[in-house]
Amino acid sequence: DAIFFAVMIVIMCIVPTVLKKFTVFTEFGYSYVSIALQVIAAYILTRPIAGRSPNRSKTILEDDKNFIFISYAHSDIERIKPYLKMLDKDGYEFWYDDSIKTGTEWQGVIASNLANCSCFLAFISDASIASDYCLKEINYATSKKKPMAVIMLDEVPLPPVLEMHLASLQAVQREKFSSDEDCMNKVFEMEQLKSCKY
């Protein structure tokens, strides 16, 4: 994608300069070593945040694998990154849509992962309750009786339909904790998530 190629361009300017300092490479061998190192470096630098599934935001996970579906508003991505990193660090399998792609094919990817997930984790904020996509994901997860967990990023009044879906759940209020880590530790105590830990 665009980020990968941008990183590649930067690396192409650096790697050859470094390799030329080592006379061990012949002119023929140097070219191939240089290209290989550039591709490897670009891949490492452009990997998604969560490392357990390298392409998890673009693939449909296997339906025999327990994983958490992450529901959030795209404008909140920077706010939820610390939570995704903690999930990954603690060995949880999860999937999230980090793209703003639209269209039937992409919606099918989201729907398939939502249907296959073992747990649904929703990040509720001002932005998410204004998002038709987030509301549809919650409605679908509820209709499929998916185990659900909720993190309230903002203290925001819920629309009636959302309040109805989430009324029986014990939501974790971010404002009640001094840090994202303390908040996530409370989420880790929830039974809903434990089947998705490897």
C-alpha cells in the first residue's frame, strides 16, 4: 500500500549507502542483497500494530479460531491503539478493521469476521454512537448473541436502541481509571474474553 512504498523509497536511499562500505559484496551480489534488505525492512516497519496476525485487518479469520471482534469509530483509532497493544501483548487473538474502505466486498470481510468471532468488544465514544457502522455491528452482534464487552471511552448518553442492547452488560468506564492500562486490566477480568487468549 502507500505506506509500504513510501517506506521503501526512504530505505532505498539508505541501504545502498551502507552496503557500499562493505567490499565483501560483488557488484552482482550487492544488488540482490540490497533489494532483499530493503523489502524486509519495509515489511517490518509497516506491519500492523497487533503482531499475532500480520494481516488481520485485511483477512477473514478462520471460523475455528477464537478471536475478539473490535468495534470502534475510525476517528478513535489513536485512542484505542494502546488497548490493541495490550490485547496483543497479553496473547489475545483479535480482529479490527483499520481501513476506511467501502463497498460490498469489504463489508463482506467485516461481516464474516463478525459472524465468526467468539467475543465482541465495543469501544463506545461520541464518535461511535454517531456511526451507523458501529451501531449496525452492535445490532448484529446482539442478534447473534455474541458474548460482549464494552469500554466507554467517553461519558456519553446512549441512544435508546443502544442502551437497550447494552443494558444488561457491565461496561468499563475509562474515566474511572487513572490510565488505559488500569482500564484494560479490568477488561481482562471479564469471562467473555478469556476464550480468545492463547
